[in-house]
Amino acid sequence: MGMSKQMTFALACVVVLSALIPGVAGYLSARLEAIEAAERNLRALEARLDLREARDARPVSFPAPCLHTPPPPTPRLQEMPAAALGHDERWPHEVPAWLPGLLKEIEDAVED
């Protein structure tokens, strides 16, 4: 009782496939489970990150509104140091008597 070569080949293929299919199926199911576990871990990490960001993000509140502060006033002529008006020991000349009066008139004109 001799089997034909085709029948022998077909039986050999069935034996090989019967060994391969469960192995391939097991490999694929293990890979699929690993992918699903990685997705679950990723979702858990994202949820923890969202909670941490929500906890750390606090609204910023300012104690008072920002107000514009005006610049300091410029010094008036009588508040200027004597050196600015020429009363300096290093300045050898006398200040003319009419200069303070002229400066006062200029100051009054500027204020108006």
C-alpha cells in the first residue's frame, strides 16, 4: 500500500500546519495582549498626569490692580544744588545779581 507523493506531501503539510498554527496563534495573541497592556498603562499615566497638572495649576490672583505711577517731579530751580547755579568753589566767577531773578521769571512762565 503505497501512498502517492501528493498524498505524502499533503499529510506533511497538515502535520506542519497543525504545529505552526497554534504557535503562530499563541504568538499573535501574546503580542495583542502586550499591546493592550501598554495602552492601559499609557491611559493610567495620562490620567495621573492630568490630575497632577490640575492640582498644580492654581489661578493667579493679584492683590491689587496695577496702577500707573507718575514719574518723580523734576526739581524746581530753588531746589537745585548750588553747583548747578554756579555757586561752586571751583567756579571762579561771581553769579550776576540779575541771573536768579531771570531764572525765577523763566520758571514762572514755564509753569503757566
